[in-house]
Amino acid sequence: MSSNNAHASANANVMNTQSITGRYQQRSSSRRANRWSRRSRLSFLGSLKAELLKLQSLKSTWILLGLAAALMVGMAALSAWTITLMATIDITTGTTLDQPKPLAAVDLWAVLASSGSTAALVIGIFGVMAITSEYTTSAIQSSLTANPRRGMFYISKSIAVALCALASGIVGILLASGILWLFVQGHDVAPLSDGQWRIIPITVVGFPVVIMLIALMAVGLGGLTRSTVGGVSAVVVLLMVLSSVLAIVSMAVSQISWLGTLAYLTPDMAMNNFLGASINSEAVSSVTSQQNYWIPEWWQSGLMLLVWVAAAWTGGLLVTNYVDVK
Amino acid sequence: MIEVEGLSKRFKSKQALNNVTFTAADGKVTGFLGPNGAGKSTTMRAMLGLIAPDSGHALIDGKPFASLRAPMRAVGAVLDAKSAHRSRSARDHLLALAYTNNIPERRVDEVIDMTGLTSVAKGKAGRFSLGMSQRLSIAAALLGDPHNLVLDEPINGLDPEGVKWVRDLCRYYAVQGRAVLLSSHLMSEVALTADDLVIIGQGNILETTTVSKFVAEHSARSIRVVTPEPDKLKAIFSSAQEVQVISDQRTPADPPVGEVFRITGADLVTAAHVFAQAGLITYELIEEHASLEEAYMALTHNQVEYQTKPVAEVTR
């Protein structure tokens, strides 16, 4: 036994036949080892733990989640600075006011709620890469050999990604609130009116949840395409290109203005409209309210976003489940 | 035990597997031999549920792989040398795999130690050489102390010591009553390690036999002689019609002087006595089984997927 150990340590860096057989004999004779062997089996919790470790052990996870949170804070800071600056200027004459106008609480909440739209893109890239990196590095082979239940693999990966995105969203909104609070120090704030209270829960709870949903949609797109380029492209198209194209076309061709409604059905518009809580805030909305087409309510947009997420995620599940891994 | 029955798989225009049937028995190393593209990897992937076969099935200890409660305890597989995320450390890669099957952390350190990766375990897998990556894949396969080992060309990229280690590992697992399926495109490698032999070519099983039977059937023995007296040598066998004396190419192992011949159809002991009586000077006299590789080549030649042209033809 002692000679085995000496042998093994002397050859710690070399594959050594004697040390391996020595270790085997050591282990197979030990009851301790047999105990783990009997207990070892595939479990959902184990699979989830593995997926969390996989994400946590990559530097890119920390960079992307950190970047997402930083973008939320940065966007909030930028908007807060604009609002507080505007409050000190008389818009009609362009001169600085002696006494700043009071800020509307609803504008501040709207700023907070809209600070995530850029971050959503980063979260989308994170979600795509979480799954496509398995395919691009062939790690999928070892992952699926350890856990051949692909549904379990996909669901635990999705949950791990969702938890990370949720954490990033919560950290982001907390930091953004802090920044906003610092900016409005010394300003009078007009309280929310009766119809506007819902923006508080929609922002506080809805914001991190939306970030999480975007991550899940991205996991689905990654699972569908199995390629980082394809998945990221799909995220960019769905979160940026599609709504812009539809909005521009509907503006250019006034006869088919229903395209404007269609634009509201895209994931990013659905996300923004949901977080906007259907409260017209001048601080964030760039479009005038005189639209000749139907605009969904905030909750309808929320449902629309859910439909997108469910469709992409289910698509990813089906591909993961049934398509060969080569 | 691994049982493969009637596996067929078609990829677009190519029939990758055609009714592949064989068994890798417990207590044996089964060599799975075939040229590149013959369907070895596809068979192994189908076995592990990575590829869904069009028909047929594979059973691991009597059950489909995907239905096993402890997959890593049942099968340890090396399918690809590079099977870890490039930016993840070797230890985290193994640890994540261990977590899925509820394998304790100390087992991870055990396999790292066994495969000689201790000093690089915290390094990123992407920086590993082919040999190191191969060791990492083997470490992952050993994590669950599996009852079956499925190794797809596990010696690619390994140094001689690593190659010997893998051979010993296979033998050791077999001695313990476990099943080892070892694929290779080299007959010599399989002949050294395996008990049973399954030869595949273009998706068809060409032969299912044992290594000793294959050797007995296919290796016509020959004698290699290096002598400074070629005429005398030829004269000795001139009357024996069943014996052929053919000039052979000199290898680095041969003495640098004299002429090299290969003699077939003669017995080594008899030949040595005749040489002594005739006073033939020999610099080298060896019995060879080299034709094992040739027998395999002859068997698979028509089945080779990617046929090369002779070198002379290529450079013409």
C-alpha cells in the first residue's frame, strides 16, 4: 500500500500502469468507494448543479452578465441625467430656469423600466452561447453521454441560464434605482397618480422577469440553430432588426399602417410596451400617441412576449431532443 | 455487456451503417476495426443515443443507454479527443460531468491523478495538446468507474507511454469482468490489446472473430534473411517448389550490409539447420507475422471509403 502511494506520487504527472492498478485494487477493496458507486445516479438536481457550474466556470458568463447589468445602470444614468437637465431648462426659450421644474415620478419609473432594452441584447447573446458552445466545442458529446436524457439536459440548462439572467436583472435594476435616486436628489418629485401605480410592480418584478424571459428565448434560438452565429443573428433580428424594419415600412407606406401594429408584436417592442405599462411618459416614448393603428395594452404585450419565448424555447427543446448529435 | 443488433443508419446520400450486429462481451476487450469512414464512430454514437438509428438497437447491460439510471456507472466513453469547452478548466469540466450522476468530488481528483493531469487540472482545456485532451477525455470516461468502456480511437495523439497505459487500462478493465469496446483503424494496435475482433467496412460488418483466430487464419509466416551470399541462398531452395525466396526492401531495423530476402513456405527451424549445413552466412534470421496488417488490408481494401492513389501516381 505504501509502496503504491510512493509510486503514484513519484509519477504524479505520468500515466502509470502500476499506480492505476494499485489505485484500483485499493479502491475496489474499500467500502467507502463502493458506497459512492452505489449512490451515483442521474438526477435533475445534479444536472442543474452541473449546468450552474458550467456557466460559473466560464469567464464569458461573468463578462456578459456584468456587461448587461452595467448597460442597465448606464442607460438609467443617461436618461436620469437628461431628465434632470431638462427640468432646469425652459423648453420654449432655451434658458436655464432659476427654479427647476418638479420631476414626475412616473417618468423616473419609466426611465428605470426602459433601461433594459440594450441589456436584453447582451443577455440574448449569453443565452445563445450557453447552449451553442456545447455544440461548437463538441462538449455536447460528453454532456449527453453523462446525461442521455436530453430533455432533462435542456431544461436544467435553461433553468441555470434563467437564474443567471434573473440575478443580472435584479442586480441591474437595484443599481439603476440607486443611480436614479442619486440624480434626483434636490429635485421635487410629483407623486404617481392613481392610474399609474402599476408601473411599480411591473418595473420591480417585471423587469428582471423580462430579462429572464429573453434569456430563455435565446436558449431556444441557440437550441434551434446549434450555431453561435445563427443563434446570435436570430437574437439580433428578433430584438432589433424586425421591429425597426416594420416601423419604418409602416411609416413610409401609410396605406399599410397595420404594419405598425405588427411592429408592436415583435419581441423587443412587446418587451418595451409591457414595461412601459401603457402609461404615456414623455421621458421615454418617442412616438406620439396619434397612431391610426391598434397598439396592444401592456398586459397583451406581456402575453405576446411569452408567446415568443414559449415558441423559441419549445423549438429548441424539440431540436435538442430529436436531432442527431454528430 | 454491449449488444448491437441490426443497426442501420442513412445520412442523406450515404448508407453509414447497414444491419450492424455484434456483441462486446464482459471480460473481453473487443477490437472494433475498420478504415476511416467505415462507420465505427457512427456505431458508437448510435450505441450512446447521440444518433438515432433508422432501425435496430443497442443495449448496454440489457437496457437502452438512454433509459439507464446511472449512465456514467454503466458506460465510460471516449468519442472525441476534444470533448471539453475550450475555456473551461479540466477540473471544472470533469466536476460538472460528475455532478450530473451524483459522483463525489474526490473521485474527480482520483481520475485526474490516474490520467496524469494533476499539474494541469486548473488549466483551460483549450490550451491542451491533442495528447492531453485525449487524457482528459479518458478521465471523463473513467469518472463513473463504469462497467463498460467505449473507446473511439483512444490512442490518437498519445505518446508511447500513454499508448501503453491505455492498453493496460483496457486489459485491466477486461480482467475485472467488464466489457471494453476499442475502435481503431490499425490492426497492429488491436492485435496487441483485444481478445475479440469485429471488422467493419462501409457500414457492413465484414468479420466477427477473435484475434487469435484471425491471426491463425490470415498470417502466413515468413522468414526474413539478410545474407551476403544471395546466390547460395537461392540455390539452397531451388529444388523446393513450395518455398519462395523474394527480394525485400531494407528497413532501418535490418543490418546495413548484405541483401534482404523474405522466404515464405519454409519452417524457421528447418531453414536454420539447412543454412548451417550449407555454411550460409546470415546477418539476420527472423520469423515474421507481418502479414496480419496485409490480411486486414486485403479484407477491407474494397471497403475503403477514402481511397488513395499510389504515391508514384500522385507525383507524376
